[in-house]
Amino acid sequence: MQLRSYRDLNTAKFQVINKLEEHLPARIFADEWEALKRDPIPGWRKRYAELGTSERIVPLVFVGAHLILFVGTLTI
């Protein structure tokens, strides 16, 4: 819930920044995103992974690993 709130807030901020950049001579944030989209290792990942995605997946991986270990100790 908190990650979603921060993501929504960050999205709104960058919409405002991107709108302001249209009237500036330099587009620093837009250029930064273009650099992130270009992956230096082709095929390694399809797109830039948001931090929120990692923060949701890593705990699930650890829960799965602990469940496997727990079930393994019960069967011994």
C-alpha cells in the first residue's frame, strides 16, 4: 500500500516535471529515462525494473524459500 502511494506521488511529480521540461532548453529527466531504457546488456532484461517491483518480489522469494525449508524439516 505504501509503495503504491509513493509510486503514484512520484508519477505525478514526474508528469509535472516532464511538462515543465517541454519549455526548457535542456530535458534532463527525459534524457535520463531514455538512457535507462537503453540497456547496456541486450536481452538481459526487457525494460528498466522499478524499485517497487523488486521490493514486492524479493520478500515473496524469501517466504517461498522458508516454506520449502520448513516443509523439509517436517519430513525428516
